[in-house]
Amino acid sequence: MTAKKNSTPKQIVRVGLIQTACSHDPAKNLKRAVTEIRLAAAEGAQIVCLEELFRTEYFCKTEEARHFDLAESIPGPTTEALAKVARAGRVVIIASLFEKRERGVYHNTAVVIDADGKLLGKYRKMHIPDDPGFHEKFYFVPGDLGFPVFSTRYAKVGVLICWDQWFPEAARLEALAGADILFYPTAIGWKTGQKREAAAYRSAWETVQRAHAISNGVFVAATNRVGREGGFTYWGNSFVADPFGEVLYRASDSQEEIVLADCDLGKIEQTRREWPFLRDRRIDAYDPITSRVLAQKT
């Protein structure tokens, strides 16, 4: 008996994730990002994603009004610089920025720049955390653009940011809108010295995102920073998972790296044929999901 051939043709897209340590100097961080994008493009990367708020150290560890001075408009100087790199390298760029929308109104926003340098649009972080060391509600207004999907030169991409990682509804909506790859720019770690306690947290962080890949039949790419910043150590471990949840590449927990992974978009069709979760959804029975809690029967 001959082996059954896969009827879905290969469609390879090379993804690049930039995992670096950030300094307090925004100009230095931008220059570094441009260099890393160029290096990734030289290695064949077609879509490159930077880590969350890559232009600065993660300032949300504390509540300080002076940090609002770090925000910028979109379009603005950073998107202009990245557009030049995208155009020159024919590479799609996903970048998380501290957006100044209006005086007193700020967002944690990811931009998507196509391979011709065109700003395709932006995603504003929808889920805003407020935990020790992650005081984002002080800085960011929740997003109001929904969960868009962007048709880039190489693939349809959805973008979600850090805390969004824990919410299956967000991943599902972008998958239903046609995303091939879900990108999660991230800044997550633990208080320095508590690595043992954080091991389970890091495992859960990866597991829930791999579950998004499996349950939606899409690729997931998460990039995180490394290094120490003001009492926090960021755990890296940037990774790319395929629609079966298999990790194609996982970075280290401490080293700066450029993650490169070849994603065969043909696996999306193949996976959804074998695991037809989207087909078998009971959309007639899910209305209660929009409730905060459900009334308990007595």
C-alpha cells in the first residue's frame, strides 16, 4: 500500500521573532531593532515581530506620570523608520508601540507594516492587566478596534499583545476572521530571584498559546524580551508553534536571539480537515459566553 499524499500544497512563510534585552534609551532600542530586522530579513524572514513595547524598558512596573512622555503618535517617527526597513528588505514588520492617541489618551498598540512599507493598520491591546509589576491600567486605555486581521504580502496575520494571550475568545475571533498566524508581542517575566516559583507560570504561558494554535488550527508566534529591568527578569522563551501545537523553535530564557521558523500554511487546511473544531462549533448555543457570569440555578 502506498502512503496517502498530502493534498494540501506547501506554502512556506518564514517568520522571524526578535528577542532582545531593552535599554532605557528609546533611540538605542529602535536602532537595535532596525539592525535585527535587517539581519532576520537577510536570513530569509518574511514577517518579523518585535517584542512588546520594544522601544523602552517595561515602564509599567510602576505608576509614574513621567512615563507618558515616552508615547508617540501613529503614524510617527518609529513607524516611518520601520517602514523604510520593511520596504528595503521586502519584509512585513509587526511592532508594539506606546501610542499617544490624544492628550491624556494612550494605548498599547501594535502596528502592521507591509513589505512595501505601507502601514496596513494597527491593533490596540484589548485586555489590560493590573497586577504587581504590571500596572498597565494606569497607562493604557483598552483597545477599541476589535480584533482585526491584516492581509500582508505573505500571509494573513492577527496580532494580540501579552495579556491577550490568556483569552481564548481573542484568538478564536482572529482565526475566524481568516488569520494564518497569530502574533503575540510580549513582555513577561518574574521578580528577580523567584525563578523556581515562576517555572509553572512560564509553562502555563506557553501551554495556553499552544492550545490556541491547536483549537483554531493556526500558527502561533510569541516573542518576549530577556534581561533584567528594575527587579524583574524577563524569561524569553520566544517560540513558534504549528497548528498541531508542535513547537517549531523555542528560544532560550536568557539569551538575545533571532528566532526563525518556516511555517507551512498548507498545514492549516490539513489540520482543520483532521481536527474540524471550527466545523463542529455549536454557534447556536454560545450566546451566554458574552455574559460576565451566569446565574446559578438553585
